Amino acid sequence: NAGVTQTPKFQVLKTGQSMTLQCAQDMNHEYMSWYRQDPGMGLRLIHYSVGAGITDQGEVPNGYNVSRSTTEDFPLRLLSAAPSQTSVYFCASRPQTSGASTDTQYFGPGTRLTVL
Amino acid sequence: AQSVAQPEDQVNVAEGNPLTVKCTYSVSGNPYLFWYVQYPNRGLQFLLKYITGDNLVKGSYGFEAEFNKSQTSFHLKKPSALVSDSALYFCAVRDKGSSASKIIFGSGTRLSIRP
């Protein structure tokens, strides 16, 4: 299994540009999520999905869109990039069953995004 | 509201010495607690978790953590540090009564082990 994969690894955008960060997992996990990691702030949840066709907002959703057309893929779209979106973005997945035993998440390697 | 604090940005330890990375939390109910590790240019990896039962939890790579309800702490420990333990460590918490999407991560502690 490849686990959770993310592309690209690095990206530089100009203010106002749009782009899509790709995330895929091959573990048949129902739950997928996107986080951003900023210095001194830990990870903050952007959006998450509990299954194909179902998405919801996390802590910091503004400026981002997501969709979940398949179990495997969960792309994150930046509609109009801003310097405040400069960050490292992590995708994660886990099985969606009840109980904290399933809280253990599997993270991708991250995408480092710079917005000029 | 739930929160988690890692009071130290950086911890420096000599190889072979014991290490402790501190974590305190605040939840309205009972907590689920987690430790993750992040190596350079990698995603987070799960180390260990406390759900219920024994307050001392053992995890990967020889790490353990002790849940202390009275002090609302969940410090990560290892008896003898290795240089390869150098990484960024994150504590995370969520209230048992909340959705799994409500997990909160701390700001991280950078652990540096000198030879």
C-alpha cells in the first residue's frame, strides 16, 4: 500500500491564482481530512469528509473548497490564493467507525505552498 | 471548549539520558489523548494514545506517556534518548463526547538529541 499520497510536494503561487492540491489514499478509509500547519500553531483542520459525497467544514475553511467524488481522492482547492495561505498542507485519512480506536490518523507527506 | 498546550517549543537532551516532552489539556468531559511525531519533510506518524484504562501507555520506538487526570497532563517519556528521536512531537486531544473531527493538536515541541 502506498498509504496517503499528496501532490505536488512544493508549489509557489502568485496572489489571486487558483490551484488544486491532490490527496489520495489506498486503504479504503472513509474519513479524510485536510490540515494546515503553521509555525507555533500546530495543525488546524480545514475541511473533512466522512465518505464519498459528504464534506464538512473544519476550523479554518475560508478560501478553500473540497469535494469527494470517490473514496480514494480528496482534493483541496484554493480559489484565489492569498499570502495568508502560505503554509504546509497535510492530508490525512482513517477508518470511519465509532470509538476513539479509529482516531488514529494516517498522514500524507505534505505540500509546502508559498503564495507571493 | 477543548484545548491542548505544549509549553516547551524545544527540548534538548543528551543521548542516553531520559527525556520528557510535556503536554497539558483541557476538555469538558473525559479526554482521548494522542502523541504524534513528525520527522523532517514527512507527515505526522502516530506514536501512542490513551483511551481508557491503565494510565501508563506504551507506544512505538520505546516511548510511553502517563495520563494524569488531576494535573490534566499527558507527558511523553523515554528512558534513554537516541539521536534518531530528534523530531517534532505533537500532542492531540479530543473530548470523548465530541466528534472525531474535533481533535485538537498542540503547537508542537522540537526534540533535539545531541550525541
